[in-house]
Amino acid sequence: MTFAGHLEKIGLEARSIQVQYADAVVKALRDKGKISLLNADTGVGKSMGYAIPALERMEELRQEGKKLRIIIATHSHALMNQLVDKDFVEINKLAEVNGWVKPSVGRLIGRSNFVSQERLKRLKFYNPSMSQYDANILNKLASWDRTIAEFIEEHGELPPTIDRQDICLTPECDQEDFSDRQMQSIRSDIVVTTHAMIALDMLLGHRLLKLGNVNTVLIVDEADALIDTLLETQQQRLNLIQLRNKMEPHLTAKQLGELNKLIDEARDAAEGKKYTFTVESRAFVLACLKKIAAMTLNDEMNEIRREIGGMMNNFSTSLGLGVSDVRKEPAFVSLNPYFSRSFSGYIQKHYELSLLTSATLSITNDPRKGMAWARKDLGIEDEEVGQVGIFSPENYGKMNIELAGAGFPSIYIRDKESAPRLSGAWVTAVADVITKDKRPTVILTSSHKESALLASIIRTKTTLPVYEHCSGEPLRLHIQAFTNKPGLLITAAGHVGMNIRDKAGNGGFHRLVITRISYAQPDEDAVMALADFFASRGQNRLAQLKQQAFVKCQNDAIRKMRQAMGRGIRSPNDEVDIVILDPRFPVESDASSNHAAFRNVIPMRFRTAYAEALIHKPVMNVESTEVIF
């Protein structure tokens, strides 16, 4: 039966682009040993587009006497919940209608996703000098019963001096039934899990997700975010101050003195650098780890002993030192610059095949060129590539576009005495554009500081309610207030996942303002750390690493803008004005723009709207030095 026929059986109607996407998934699920990459824009309906072909494939093999398990990995807990609580409810209906065996569905989330209240109390107790701002965030965590990721999605961040590893549940925490629930999920026919679990399984050589000799297919949704997760896993830090705080209650006075001496020696050896990898630093770190491990022999420090052992065993050939940016706290650092590129080998060794899919997997409208970055980061060779395609609905929502134009005030002021800062003229011009329209508007900024600056000016220019989402506050509460009484919602945390609907279920705002391109500064310390790593092996790769870092920042910015624009159209009948107030964003007619790559932010179905965009300041300003960050 066709995909459209299956949907019809459960009272749903397939869109033509969804049928095309599902057909590609059907082929991908028969492409043994291959990794398929499918970009599916908002409106395609990709969740059901891969879920129904997966169910159909499982049933085909079952009738042949074979078992197939499907693992679906996502980045956001919102999508995990949608899959388990909504999409697979429909899948089970389809199985029942067709007389197929209903698949069991398990949600696999590691204990490290949840807050340990005991560890949280301990952290506050051993950090009495913590700032009031940080303490307020931890107080909010004390009443949080969902995942840490969901906390960050709502509140924007954790305190900068605290890592999720400091507050999460560990095997020693009092959660007796957790392991039983995990094993039940792993044994399910369909396992819905996180990208972090895939990264952990890669580190553990597939010991986490393996289930006997059962053939398994891995489907990765929000696949571009998986790459970010794997890249983050390449570098790990063991903060020695935080380690001492954990160990101190269990140490003798002599041991504590020895540990403090090691910490001072590590700080001196790091020489103020965030990362340093040399033959000498590796030898120093290994010696220190062995001494610290000898202090963790009692049962109360099992968790710490495992953490130290993991650093010694997993990345023992690439250990280094570093200090934190602000407090200059010393840390042991482990580095595996090839970790993300081991993904392809991981798939070839442990899975029948894999499908990677996302709305922002491709950064151009040419699937081969647009996904080259992903293939490179994941180590996918040409012969390993299965199905490749970009799927975008021809008719899904309506978009009108406004652009700043090259004559709009420059974003940054730069002088010799200080770091680049936002231009008051640009912020005022942005506020003017926003307040000239009285319709409900969502404004996406690039930082909470920018939000505060912009909100202070906007409030002087409008009588509409202004909802300013500040650092540490739940975005959800501002969305609720905005929905009840529409006005202007300003946030730096709404580029991904935000879906605002009015009480009738229609689009909850008329304008979406993206103030500027969210370029991130390349992490120079990380680049230099990698350069040191390769230099210690006789390779001079500094220039290449700098170029790669710049390209990555640009690609990340393109993806973030595509995700941001997706907040405006979430259903077929939505209509929105997209307003981009960054003068660097190219107008359609400017073929010479240094930022021409950002044209790929505009979906193909809206290219006419792009060509007809309203340009606020088309006349070129006096030239100024450009700053990208």
C-alpha cells in the first residue's frame, strides 16, 4: 500500500511533498550499509514521513521471520515527546487497522538528563561565595522536575561557572527503578532517545544500545544538532576546583593538602591558557590523575573514580591542561579531534543502515554541496552515501520579506580603546522599524544584553505591551503573557522550538524580526589547542584550522537563521512578515555581497518574496570596518 493510503486509513491526508519524502525514506531503509541524508523543510511532515515507512519495513521483515529494531535519536525533548506521545500513537492505530503487530515504543533518556537535588544542595553548600544571580538560577532548579535540557530551553542558560555534569543524577543517586526502566526502553522495538545517548554509545563501543544480535536501524532527526553534540564531546574538561569540592568531605587533612598542591601546580603549568597540549602536559596530567585516583578508594567516591578513570582510559593519548576564562580555575582537558568523524565507522560496524534528516541539514539548495559539511564532520565517504535529497513544500504558508539594506546603520562601533560594541544608531533604527507597525511581533535578538538595550528604547516609542525575556527567566511565561495580550515579544532564546499559536490555534503573531546574523566568534583557544595537538605530532595546521573555524561559524549562523525563520510558519495557512535588520544580509539583486551564502536562508518557495522584498535603506552608507561576531 502507498504512504498516502496508510495515512488515509487513520484519517490523515498526505501532502505531495510528504509522499516524495516518504518514498525516499522507503528507499533509504533498504539501502543496506549506507547513510542517507534527507533535508526536509518545515511543512514536509517528516516525523510521519519516516515513522510509517519504518513500521512498514519492520512488518515486512517480521513476516520473513526477521526482527528489526529502530532507534530514533533527536536533539530536543519536545520532539521526543511528540514522537512518543503523538506520532507513535497514530502508528499503533495504523498497525491495528492493518492487522500488524503493534511495536513497543520506549523512551530512553539517561539519568544525567535530570537534576539531582542532593548534588544541587551540595554544590550550593560548598560554593558560599556564589553570586546572587547564579544562586537564583540554582533555586529555580531546586523545584525543577523535568530534564536539564528543558530547563535551559526555558530559562536560557545555566550559571556560567556550573556544568550540567555538576548537578545531574549519577549512578550513585537514589533512583532504584531507573536502570530497570532504561533496560525496558532499550529492549523496545522502537527506541526514542537523544543525540547525547548516541555520543555516549560511540564512546562505549556500542555497549549501551546493543541488544544481542538484533538488526538495528538508526534514524537521526534534527541531524545537524547531532554533529554539534559530537563536536562538543571531542573536548572534555575536568575542573579541579569543582573536583576538590566534591572530594573534600571524604578527604583527610593530609590528602586535602596534597590535592591543593596539585591544583596550584596545574594552574602554574597551564600558563594562563584555556587549552594546552604538549608531551610534558600529558605526562603531568597522567601523573596527577593517578595520585588523585589513589585518594578515591572509599565507596563514597565511586563516581569520581569512574570520571577520572574515564579520562585516563578514553583519551589517554591527548591529555592537556587549561584554565577557565574568567576565574582562571585549572582543569585537566581531554581531546579527540577525530571523534565526530568516527560516526560513519560506528554506523558501518553496528547498524544495518542509517538515515539522517533535518530541516537544516543542507545549507544550500544543492543537496550534495549543501550537505558536504555534514559528511565531512561525520567522516562519511562517497561510497557510504545512500539517498540524498532536499524536500521543500511548494505551497506552505505565505511570507513577506523586509530587509535592512546596505544603507542601514552599521551594527558595530569599533575603536582602539575598547572591544566592538553595538551601535546606538543601529539599535535606534531597529527600534524605529519595529514600532512603526502595530501588529503583534516577535523579535529574535542575538543576546540577552541586546534584548535589554533594544527593549529600553522600544518602550519609549510604543504603547504596545513589551515582553522582554531576560536571562534566567522561563520563556514559556512570556509566551503565555504575549498570547493573552499580544504586543512585542523580545527574546534571544526563541530561534529553535518556539511555536506561538493564538487561542484559535492560528499563528500567534504577524511579524518576525531577526535583528542580526548570529555569527559566533571562532573559539580561538580551541583552535590553538587543536593546533598544539597537531604540532606535537609534527603537523602545522594552524591556518587550516582557522579557516575551518570561520566556515563552521558561518554555517552555524546560516542554520540558526533558517531555524529562526521557521518560527514564523508552522502550519499551511500561516502568513508572516519576516524582517531582517542586519545590513550585511544580501538583497536579492546584490551578486557581489560578501555574505551571499546567506541567500540560502530563504526557502525556495519564497524566492519571489525575496526578490520583491521591501528594502529599508538601499543607499550605501559611508564605509566602515566590518566586525563579525
